[in-house]
Amino acid sequence: MKATHALKKVLFLLPFLGMVMLVGCQPDDNKEPEVTPVTTPTAVNKTLLLQLVNAKRASGCNCGGTAFPATTPLTWNNVLETVALDHSLDMSKMGVMQHQGSDGSNVATRATRRGYSYSIIGENIAWNYPTEQSVIDGWINSPAHCENIMNHEFKEMGIARVGSYWTQVLGASH
């Protein structure tokens, strides 16, 4: 009799267990959607970017405890902008923010590929800054990025953005 009573309980619960199992197999509606990489440049205000960087260079800056005196302004360089764009596109396609390109390249290799003959080259990268002001502020608040911006040896720069990925390339040509 007890076995029959237990069997009735199992048979009664079986349909409910099946529904729970089916519900558990449903797609997860709360799952993050996959992000499709952006493959076209996002317009940037070159004049504003140059003004923001040169204002900081003109006033001097403290980069993580190291004081940098005022220095000469940078000029915009279209080749460096293209080098920056190449890397921002690559980061967007890979979905990662890193200095190394998907082909193993670094900024020096990428600049050389584009025909930029340099005596010094540097790169700042950033992700998820919505405006020119915010990305420059982010770089200034990061000691290593700030040091690049304030380095008196750099004479030119180019910046590009693809989606949320920013790249600034700084250099001095031969």
C-alpha cells in the first residue's frame, strides 16, 4: 500500500518535472546580445582633439607624480591618423583593446607599413569614451598615456575612432 501511495505521488509530480525541464531548456532571454564589430570609422572632431592635446602641452602637466613642463604644440598628421584608424578597426573586429594587432604588429610596424618614417613613435588606446573631451581626459589621467601626450619629442599626431575604440598615434618624422 505504501509503495502504491509513493508511486501515485511520483506519477502526480512527473508532468510538473517535465515542465520544469522544458522551461530550463528555453533560450536565456536575459543573455547579453552579441556585439557586432563596427567596421567603419566614427567621425571625430580633429580640430577639438588637437586643441585639447595642445592646451595640455602648453600648460604643462603632472603625469602620475612626474611633472612635465610646457612644450611645443603638435600638428595633425593624416598618415598617423590612418595608422590610428587601422588599429581602431582591428581592435573593433577583434573585440579587444590591446596594443598588439591581430597580426602581431605594434605601432612601429603599422606606421612603417603606411610609409611613416619616424625618429620616435608612440600610441595611446582607449575604449568606451563617448566624446573627444572624455578620451583626452582619460589619457591625461593615466600616467603612461599622459607621458606620451606630454613627450616633447613628439611633433605630430593622428587620432581615429571606430565604434568605442580610440587610437592616438604620436610621432616625429625624419
